Amino acid sequence: MTGDQETAARMDWRDFDEDPLPPLLRTAVQTFVTHGYHGTSTRTLASAANMSVPGLYHHFPSKQAIIVAIMDHAMADLWRRSEAALAEAGADLEQQLQLHIECLVLFHAHRKELAFLAATELRSLEPVARARHIAARDRQERMLVEILRAGASHGVFVAPDPRQSARAMITMCTGVSQWFDAAGPLSAVEIAADYAGYAERIVGREHRP
Amino acid sequence: MTGDQETAARMDWRDFDEDPLPPLLRTAVQTFVTHGYHGTSTRTLASAANMSVPGLYHHFPSKQAIIVAIMDHAMADLWRRSEAALAEAGADLEQQLQLHIECLVLFHAHRKELAFLAATELRSLEPVARARHIAARDRQERMLVEILRAGASHGVFVAPDPRQSARAMITMCTGVSQWFDAAGPLSAVEIAADYAGYAERIVGREHRP
């Protein structure tokens, strides 16, 4: 194990109690979700955070810097959790798939607003940040593709097109952010378990009713 | 067959060659996708359609009326196609599932921009239109839930929670709008066939590698 992997294994990727975002970014997430990036002024962001506009500029040079910080945080947090889930699964490929799907569902249930911004405001990122976001999204997708590819080559999964089935699974999981209701009948943990079952059915060799 | 069902059966739900939107709404879709509803002015919409602002107001009383017309069109079009697919499938529940999924995938591949607006600008609809949109979305979801429920009660499908598995399938299919590339390696028809296979695996009694 490398040092990074040890850190990943120690991280509790199922824990969403604490939101590591600083208050200014947390209120900015709400404001962007409500009005959209283009419909939000720096003044609105400052006022939502109970700050003056110069006070806000003291922390972030622009509205763009704020959305970039939010998007970078979202992708980095999901990646760290996915790495920790992979480390927990060890070498068992079915377990890797189960925990990866569980991780995606929990993140998108607990971080609905971040998921909404990542899906809707990619268009608002300037070229460098946009390219970085797409690279992070591709890296995230590749982790699942590799699990499916390894599973297919070891005869554990039936995945003739791992990239295609990975995308189907990923959008199914990210879609949880569109409808999850913390007050609803199913908890995030229950949904995650059901979805891990769906993923297993999509590529599993055996049928498990 | 009722008159409505006959009309549905006659509609070619796989044909996306013609875009029935009037030019003003078609350019408005592009503008809203690029800048967001809140970031778009009536002046921008008029200019994108090569019209004057009074000319635009001659057709639509407000920016809100334009987004509402777009959203209503999207939901009505998807619904008509889904009804036609259901009529084509007849009484065979597996066939109903296959064609329903095929219909969802084709729509979301060929109508990416409409799907993006439906997912992102629900927040921008005023209360009456918003309630109507949600009702249309619920009716659309219910069609698949009913197929799965009927399949489960006839022993064709394994769907202990039809609403939950319907949602997983729907978001998987709507997700196609996020990444489909008409110039990509897979056509919409091929993706639709793969996705129908995934759906069948999620609820199918038999495993079909």
C-alpha cells in the first residue's frame, strides 16, 4: 500500500455528517442552485454570506473563482471517497463494484446540490477549469470502467462494452440527486443497496432474485 | 382501441428527423441552454430569432411564456411517443418494457437540449406551469411503473419495488442526453438496444448473457 492508499482506506467514505465547505461556499452553492450561475451576481453571493462585496473579494477574486472552488471540491471529494471504497473492497471485483455503486449513490443522495451544479454549470466554467472538471469526471468514470473491464476479463462480469455499461450505471446513480428526498420512504443506505443490486444484475454472471 | 390509442399507434415514435418547434422556440432552446433562463433576456431571445422585442411579444407575452411553451412541448412529445411505443408493444409485458426503454433513450439522444432544460429549468417555472410539468413527469414515470408492476404480478419481472427500479431505469435513460454524441461510435439505436438489455437484466427473471 502506498501512503495515498492508506489515507484512502482510513477515510470514512460513508460519512456525510460534516460538510467541509467553508460557509461562504456553502451559501454560494444554495444561491447558484436557486438562480443559476449567470443569474447570480457577486452582490447576491456576498449578501447570502452576510458579507460585503469587498469582504467577499478578500477571499475570492471573482464569481468564477467561487464556482470553480465548488466544482473542484465536489470532484475531489467524490474521488477520495471512491478511492477509499475501492481500498475497502480489496481484490474482490464483485465487492469493488458493490462498494463503488454504494459510494456513488450515497454521494449523490447526500450532496444533491453539488451534483446539480456539476451537471448544470459545466457550461459556466472558463476553459482551464472546464478542462480540469472534464478530466476529473473522466478519471472518475474510468475507475468504474476498469472494475468492469477487470471483471469481464476474469469472467466475473458480462460486460461486452464496459464503457457503455459504466455510463449507464453512473447516470443511474447520479440521477439519485434529482429525486432523493431525505424525508422520503427510503434512506440513502437502502437506495444504495438496491442500486448495487441493479448494477450486479446488469453485468453479473449469475441471476440473483 | 380508442381514437387516441389509434393515433398513438400510427405515430412513428422512432422518427426524430423533423423538429416540430417553431423557429422562435428552437432558437430560444439554444439560448437558454447556453446562458440559463435567468441569464437570458427577452432582448437576447429576440435577437437570436432575428426579431425585434415587440415582434417577439407579438407571439409570446413574456420570457416565462417561452420557457413554458418549450417545457410543455417536450413533455407532450415524449408522452405521445411513449404511448405509441406502448401501443406497438401490445399486451406482451417484456415487449412493453423493451420499447418503452428504447423510446426513452431515442428521445434523450435526439432531444438533448430539451432534456437539459427539463432537468435544469424546472426551478424557473412559475407555480402553475411548474405543477403542470411535475404532473406530466409523474404521469410519464407512472407508465413505466405500471409496466413493471404488471410484469411483477404476472411473474414476468422481479421488481419488488417497481417505483424504485423504474426511477433507476428512467434516470439511466435520461442520462443519455448528458453524454450522447451524434458523431460518437454508437448510434442512438444501438444505445437504445443496449439499454433495453440492461433494463431487462435489472428486472428480468431469466439471465440472458
